[in-house]
Amino acid sequence: MPSSNTFDIKPIHDFVYRYVHDGLFSVDPFANMNRIASVTNDLDPDYDTNYNMDALDFLKTFNKESVDLVLFDPPL
């Protein structure tokens, strides 16, 4: 069950998907290889994300109260 990619752990994956796919606008500032959120970001340009920015700068691009859900799983 332990995994460095938290959203690949089945119970966590199922829980998150239940909310993300209810039409909520979601963002993931540390997406890594996950594509769960509506908009994804990772500092590493080797990951296929919408943005490759510092996480805080990424989050600042969204208007206040425009995001329903933030997936937060920072790297170790």
C-alpha cells in the first residue's frame, strides 16, 4: 500500500476521484505524473503538466475563490 505517488493508492485515488469528477474545478500544484485535477502543474518540465512553475506562483494565477479543490501532495 505505501507509495511515493499518493494518488495512486487505491482508497485515496477513489476518494479524490469522487470529488474531482463531480464537476469541481480542481488544481494540482505538485502533479508529478498525476492528471487527476482540471489544471496541473509541476516544477519539473519532464512531467506532462499544463504548467511548469513554482507551486506558489502557480496558485497565485487563480482568482480568489475560483478554485473548488486543491490537490495537495508535495514532494518529500
